Amino acid sequence: MRKRVISMLLISMACVWLAGCGNTSSADDSKTESTTVQEQTNQTSGEDQTAGEDQTTGEDQTTGADQTTAAGTTASGEETAQTEAVRQDEAEKRVAKDGAEMQTEDKSMPTRIPMEGGTKINMYFGDTLITGVLNDSETAQALIEKLPVEQHVNRYSHDFCGITEDLPYKEEEVHYGWLNGDIDYAINAPYFTILFEDEDVSEQYGDQVNIGVITTPLSEIAALEGSYDVRIELAEQ
């Protein structure tokens, strides 16, 4: 009887001990599995976050590239428009030699060849006579109707010039520059002017309307100094 009781006690203790190990093992396993799941979750979360960051960074870079491309396209478009505007201005820029009959062999004489059948005039700078021919432009014809007139002029580096009365002109006859010996009407003041040198650098000056050309050697007018009240009258035709 006593032996049976002891045996039963030993069997009960063994069962309790085995049950405890099982629980401990199950808890550890659960803890391990939980830890593993957590690590996998963290790893997945980290990968998702990295992927999200990479995607966002890629999108930002793409957006930046798109913005840069757009800015570059805009700048390029503006430059193209400016270039086209300059080309158009140059294409529309009329200069003194356009359509002019010229001679370049005798540098002592005016470059422009007088208009055949034009109106001959005499211009008296004191005792010096400077002859010329006016063309058939509207401006020249308006001046011819006023002759004889007295025109005050002053000597400058490349011309004799003075303020005159308003004369009519056509926009298509307004040009840049002059040819040596030209008689011009400058619309910006207005001025009556006789230009005797510097034709090579003259295209920087605008607002010129050619009304004729002198027919005496350039040196004769270039030799004059000071101011004059020039008498302009019709010559014998």
C-alpha cells in the first residue's frame, strides 16, 4: 500500500514537471515565433518604407527634370523669338544704298549718281557755290516749291546741318545712313543736311530721307568751316 502511494506521487510529479516544460517550451516558441513575425513585419515595413522613399525620390527627380526641361524650353523659345525679331528688324532695315545708282571709282566725288532729269539747284555758302540735283521724292518736291529759301546750317564732323521747316515724306523712304555727298532731310528734328564723309559708319544713324546729291567735289564743301545762311535757289535747267 505504502509503495503504491509513493509510486503514484512520483508519477504525478513527473506529469507536473513534463507539463511545465511543455508550457515553457510553448511560451519560448511563441515568443520566438512572435519575435520572428515582428522582425519579418519590421523588415517588410522597412522595405516598404525604403521603396516608398525611393519612389518619392524618383518622382521628385523626375518632377525636377521636367521643371528644368520646361524652363529650358521656355528660355529657348524666348531666345528664338528674340533672334527672329532681330532678323526681321534687319530684314526691314532700309539703308541709303538700297536702290541707289552709285559710283565708287572716284572717291573725290559724291557716291550717289544724280537722278537723270532731276532738279538742279545752287547753294551759296558765302562766296562758295555748291551745286546739286534734287530728286523726285515727295520731300524734295515740297522743298522745290519753296525755292528760293535761306537755310541756316552749322559745320559738324561729317556734314552741314540745320533745323528746317516740316516737309512731307513717305515712311518707305526713311532709311539709315547716307552716301557721301547726299542731301538729306532728317525727320527727327527736322533737319536739312549735306553729308560729305563717313558713309562707311553711317548706318548707325536713322531717320534719313534722301532728297538729292551735290555735284561738286566733296573736298570743296569739306573745306568750309563755321556757320552759314545758305541761299538755295533753282539753277538753270
